[in-house]
Amino acid sequence: MSDCKIENTCETKTPKQSDCCTLAEDMICLAKQAKKDLLKEKMKAVYEAKIGEKMNNVAEIAVTAALECMMQQLASKEACENYKNDLIAAIKS
């Protein structure tokens, strides 16, 4: 059985040729991916237990800043649109 390659995994969207992964090899690839996913979930749980509260605080600060930036961008776009409308109105009058 060959080792999984990116272009031959069950994640590929291209049709498999007869010399590519077989169903059995696809199952091995899927099992390996599941193991990695499970390990990742376990690591997330450990991080949550050890520094979850700190990460909550960091996330809160980052999201608040991102929302403030978005609101400033929206206000800027609105001001620009108002300027365009006022300019057009002035030209038409």
C-alpha cells in the first residue's frame, strides 16, 4: 500500500484514475486524518483548561477592535456616499 499523497487523498475533488488510491487506501488516509483531527481537538481542550480565560480576554479585545474598525469603515463609506450625493445635487442645481 502506498503512502498517502496530497493529490491522491480522499479530499481531492478530481476523479481518481485506476492507478490512484483504491477505496482501501482512501480509508487509511481518512483514518490518518481523523487521528490528526482528534489530536487537534484534544489539544484545544488542554489549551482551554490551561489558558482558556486568558484566551477569552484576548479574543474579547481583538473582536472589540475589529468591530470598531468595521464601524469606522462603514462611517467613512457613508460619509463618502453623502459627499457624492451632495456634490451631484450641487452640480444639478
